[in-house]
Amino acid sequence: MKRIIGSVAICILLLGVSIQAQAPQGPPKPGPEVKRLAYFVGNWKEEGKSTAHGMTGPVSSTQKWEWVSGGFFIVGHSDNKSPVGDFKIMTVLGYDPETKMYTNNAFDSWGDLITAKGNVSGDTWTWITETMMQGKPMKTRLTEKEVSKAQYTLKYESSTDGGNTWTSDLESTFTKVVAAPAAK
């Protein structure tokens, strides 16, 4: 009889452990790759120069980046000035654990959708797009180098030969805008 009671007690204990192990653990949590995007969160000001054919001249923008609820993505809104006119961009950055690549989906007020895949190595982010321009394949490479916690440089290049030769189209510097202390 003691043996039966002991066996039943062990079975109940194991059943309780099994049920607890199968219980939902709550919503998923962002991994360290996603948390790396925190560098961009905040307000930034850009100053630079476009050297792209037909668009040579100064460029500038103001950007605001913030976390999307849940903490898996950041969204940025920017107001841009370029040699060919002013425009707005909304961008969503995230991380795809399946491909182990960062994702960059940008939508601008001129009707363009830009989708890029990227990676980060140390202090340098590299984003690549593959698109068609005037019926021909084109690659672009955007390189962002973190200079400090409050500044990074950007270089935008394009290639029409599959990435063998790159042409510099834009170089700029982004500086984080720190809010002024509230007046007393």
C-alpha cells in the first residue's frame, strides 16, 4: 500500500512539473540584435551633400526615431530637403532572426518604397538594396558609421554592374539633438 501511495505521489508531482513546463511563458521578448537598434532612438539632425547625377547640392533632414510597442521595431519619421525638393520618409527598422539580417522598410512622400537588408559589424551598419532603375538592375549600399553616441556618418553609394563598381551619391553627418533643459 505504501508503495502504491508513493507511486501515485510521484506521478502527481511529475504531472505538475510537466504542466508547469508547458505553460505559456508570456509574450516573446526582443533579443540583443533588436536591442542594438536603440542607438538610433531619439531626434537627429542631418547635414550633407548629394553628388548624385542631376541632384548635386546640399541635403538636410530632421528625424525622430522611437520604439514600436512590443520593442521589436523602431519607426522613424523624417523631413528632408534635397536639391530636387522637400520630401518626407517613414522608416521601420527591425531584425529578422530567420535570415540573421536587419530589415529596413522606407516609404516616402514621392511614392517610393525602399526595402533594404543590413548588418552591423562593430560600429558600422551596412544596408544593401537591389532594385530596378529605368529597366536596369541597380544595387545601393548605405553605410552608417557610429562616431559617438551622439553622431554618425552616412555614405550612400550605387552600382549598376552588380556591385563591382560603386559610385558615391551622398555623404552626410547626423547629430543627435538633445532637448534643452526645462526653464525653472
